[in-house]
Amino acid sequence: MSARETAELLLLVGRLVQADGYDGELSPAQWMALRFFARANSFSQTPSAFAEFQATTRGTASQAIKALEAGGYLVRQRSQADGRSVTLRLTDKGHEAVARDPFEVLVRAVDSLDAHEQAAMRDALHHVLTTVAANGAHPHFGVCQDCAYLGGETNCGSTRANRSALECLLFGVTIEPDDAGLLCVHFQPRSERREDGHRE
Ligand code: SF4
């Protein structure tokens, strides 16, 4: 199979899942927003981070966010740190909606592959995503476990000391193991970290 055929298959999978996003209640854009806020870490639950994730304008992103707030899926909170910045969190209704996300059909399809195929697919897609992102102007979202700023070690222990073994070297905060798989707007692929702490 040629590289072009594989790339076209990727596009087709994305379009098929996107088209299945209409369930009569939420639009595909609203599903994307709800999905994003369900998966974003505490540094990334903002309207501007969602706009960057979608590679769209703040105005377009805020339309989907406002519809989700009006529908009772998202709730807006002021930052406890500065009292000004806004974060968006899922309500109980939002969590119930995510549990019946049409995107789950893709999750189940991937889950039908064996462990070796899933690992190979993840590594290959991760490489493709990093390469595509490096050629564009938009930031590459990713998770702590793949980030150049993650320090410490994953530890399966159950004590508080063991659970605090991961650290974000960019913000100097502890990363709870359960949060290491959440999306972050400040993510930096391991190969791209510069000595001055900024993106290439
Ligand atoms: S380690 Fe990386 S992905 Fe995790 S919070 Fe820090 S900057 Fe974000």
C-alpha cells in the first residue's frame, strides 16, 4: 500500500467518525468541544486552548462552548489563582453525554486489534502527528507521558509519596499519575525541547 493510500484511509476514518457525530442533540463541533474538555488537563481547560486544539478562531470555538454551557454540559469557573482566567469543566450531564460519545465506535475498533498492533499503530500515528505538527503553525497537543517537560518516574505504588513521583518541569508542579494521560496545550515532544525552555 502506498503512503498516499494510507494517508487517505486516515482522512476517511476521521470524516466517518465526524459524520457520525450528529445524534440530534449535539453537533460534531460541540462533540469535539465536549470531548476536549473531558480530556484536557488543568492547564488546558480554557476557551483559548480549545481554539488552539481545533486550529480555529476564538470566536468559532466560543460558539460551541456557549452552546454546551446553555445546554448544561459545561460550567464556567473562575481561576482560584488569579480570579480572572476562566476554566470550563464538565457537569454531570456532560459526563453522561461523553459516556455515549459516537467517537467510542472508533475506540472499540482500535480495541479490536491485538496489543502488538495497537502499540505499533499508536507509535506510528504519534510519529505522523509530530511530523505534521512540525510543518504547521499550530501547537501540538499531547500528554505528559510523552512530554519533554515530564520529570520523575511512573510509580505504581499506592502511598502518597509514590503517587507524587511525576513532576511537570515547566510549571514545577506535581503530576498525579491519573492526570499524566490528559491533553495539554503546553505539551512539548521530547525531540523538540530547547535549552531555554521554549518551543522550536
Ligand atoms: S509535563 Fe508537559 S504535558 Fe504535562 S503538564 Fe507539563 S507541559 Fe503539560
